[in-house]
Amino acid sequence: MKIDNLVHLAHNVEIGDHSALAAQVGIAGSAKLGKHIMVGGQAGISGHLHIADGTKIVAQSGIPSTVKKADTLMGSPGIPIEEFKKSYFGFRKLSFILQKLNELDQKLKTVSKSSE
């Protein structure tokens, strides 16, 4: 097990063999991490939960509930990384999407008024 600097492990935390925690990770009380876990810097894990063997948690992610099968999690709350990437792509285009939605709304109002 490798633990970097400024990691906070609360009471009764269990960490499996061959796991690594980067700087500033915080793990709340009674959490149980499996074997071969990797946790990126500044990630947080809530207490009284279990993390499956082989799980990877990306830096600055928050894990609020039990992880039943190995996955790479990102975000807060932590979700599978592929799902996060799709969501982030949409988020980056949100202002464009809202602009187009407003334009369509205006056109719809114009069409509605002309049909009355």
C-alpha cells in the first residue's frame, strides 16, 4: 500500500493490499477499500461504504456511496468516467444549446402568432 502526504484516514478505515492514495485524499470513518485501489489527489470518500477491488477514483472526485464493481470513477458524485466525459462535453456546449433553444422558442412564438 502506498499513501502520499496529507492523506486523512478516519477511524476504522480499511485499505486493501496493493492500493495507492495520492496527496490530500480524505476517507471518512469505517470505509472499506478493496485491493488494487487507486485514488487520485484531493478525492474524497464518504464513510461506512465499500469500494470494490480494482476501482480507480480520479483526482478531485467525490464518492458518496458503495462501489460494487470495479470501475474508473470521476466527478462529484463519482460516476463512470465514460459517462462523465459525455456529460462534460454537453456541459461545455450548454451556452450554445441554450442560445439555440431560445432562438427556436422565438420562432415558435412567431409561428403561433401568425396562425392565430
